[in-house]
Amino acid sequence: MNLSYWEIKSWLTNVDYTIVGSGIVGLNCALHLKLRFPKANVLILEKGILPQGASTKNAGFACFGSLSEIIDDLENHTEDEVLRLVEKRYNGLELLRETLGDNAVDYKELGGFELFTQQDDDLYDECLKHQEKINKLLHPFFKTDVFSWQSNNCVFNNIKSKISFNRFEGQIDTGKMMATLLQKVQIAGVRILNNCLVNSYSEDLDSVKIKTEHFEYSTSKLIITTNGFASELIGQSIKPARAQVLITKPIDELHIKGTFHLDRGYYYFRNIDNRILLGGGRHLDFKGEETTEFGETQMIQSKLEELLQTIILPNEIFEIDHRWSGIMGIGEQKKAIVKQLGNNLYCGVRLGGMGVAIGSLIGKELAHLIE
């Protein structure tokens, strides 16, 4: 790209902080950097026209883990680690609401429900057995029981008579959240360059030289917040994880309220604008969904449609309106990676599918790690 003097002077000169990725973490990091250093020149590079990854593509669940997910977490983490994870997720949601306001993100705390099919005897029994233990584990933070059991009074088919309920779970409008966050960051004086892919960078003692597909320039500090795409830029233990989603056309008198989890959280759905948004199925092909390529597969999309027909909307005529996918960043541990990688290189990645919950907090922690 043949840049003008004005473009170089206004956008690419004396850059203090460059953030790669304009998702939830990157935008919150930029916002808190401007709060710490109001006169700093903060630039965000985003490879997509809109934020890529999962920030604008998630289901809008303001959650911190269903009962079965927390039980699974205890398989690979200590009780203290799981409590800390839940605390961070909940505190992150509170920070998101504080930063943007409930009205701006259309936050509604309608509760979260975990459903169990009639064939899910083992999982159902496991959750019945461990609910008291999980409530006791989480009590020091919430000061009350988080999970309870309710009678299945919903319209769903092939679901057991009791469903798990989390009264602290909420939901947001993802589009409104990201639009509000982008506006807030730009008002703070942060510049964002979209459609700008970072190809490589090289670090010296005092700065980092960045090479994009359009231009090269130097920045004092480089901050990587690309989550599922981070392994392409930094050598950390992060795997991409694609999540496929579909949404129906509007359905008359759709009375479903709240957020719903099924099959250890591998499927999730909700009512948004009188449509059913349904996502998941990654566990049907873990290896195939370990990709940074956006797209949908016949196997997973067919399973999502089957769930709509047989469980979620068994007595409704519906049409699929749209399908999409998002890329998450996962690893062996659920704890996010927030660290300094070099003299002037930092990262905040591996959000483990909990970007809505912890993205704001990870962005803030990252901003306060950087000098």
C-alpha cells in the first residue's frame, strides 16, 4: 500500500501501544490503557471488517458454567481452582455490565437451565449426586445455593422430569454489546484499523516492528488478543475451536425464556427476537473443529436441526434463517493466559469459550500488566 504522509503521520507514527484483535479482550485492554495513560497513542489492528473470532459471533450467554460443566472442570482442576474460575467469570460479567450498562447490552437475568434427555441417565444421576457438593463449593462466593432443581414444565420433548436451574445466569445482545464497546473505545481516542492482518513482528530492546499485509511500522508495545488465532502469532499452548450456530426465522408465540444447556454444555440455545438461536456440536468432531477456518459442516448442522425438530421445537413449524461459526481459543487448562512474552510483547488469550464472561476482566488485567 502506498501510504500518504498524512496517513503515516496520523496513524502510524509514535504509536505507544498496538493491540492485535478488536474483540472483547482487545477493546477492553485499549479502554483501560487509555484510563491509565490518557495521552497514550493506542492503535488496534483487526484482520476482519468486523471483529473476527467469537466476540461478534457468540450466543450471548452471560454464564459461568452449568452444573455438569463445573463437575467436568473438577476432573482437571482442584476445587480451589474451579472456585477461582467461577469467581473470575462472574466478576467479569459484573465488570462488563458496569462498563457498558445493562440497557446498552440488553442484559436480562432470566436464569439458566440445563436439560437432560431421557437417555442421559448417567449424566442426570451424576448431577443429582453432586449438586449439593457444587453448591457448597460455590457458597463462599455467592453466599447462597447457585443450583436447584425444577420440574420440567417446558414444551421440550424427550427431556427428564427435572431440570437444573441457575438463577444467576443471564443473557445479552452480542451485537449491541460489541457496538457499544467499539463506540466507547473510539470516544476514548483509540484508533482501529480494520481489514489489517499482521503477518509478522520482530522485537528489539525498545520497540516492536510490525509487518502487516499493507504496511510496516514500529510500536513501543505489542499486545496480542486474538484468542483462537493466537497460535499463529505466539508460541503458547492454545488450540482453535470452531463453534457452529444457526438461527430460525421468527416464530409466533415463542414462550421460551432463559438460556439453555444440553449434553454437558456442548449444545446451547435461547430465544432472541422470537427466534431460536442454537449452537454447539463441536464434540461430534473435535479434531475437525480444531480449525481457524470459518464455515459449517453437514454433520453438525444436521444434528442441530435434528435437536430443533425432536427436542426444542417438536410441535412447531420453523425455518432456518441463517448459519454461522465462531473461533474460540482453548487449552488443557481453563485459566486464561495473561502474561508478558518479551521486553515489549504481551498477550491475553485462551478464554476457553467464556469470552463474554471473562473478556472484560482479562482486558483490564492485561492493561494493568503493561507499563
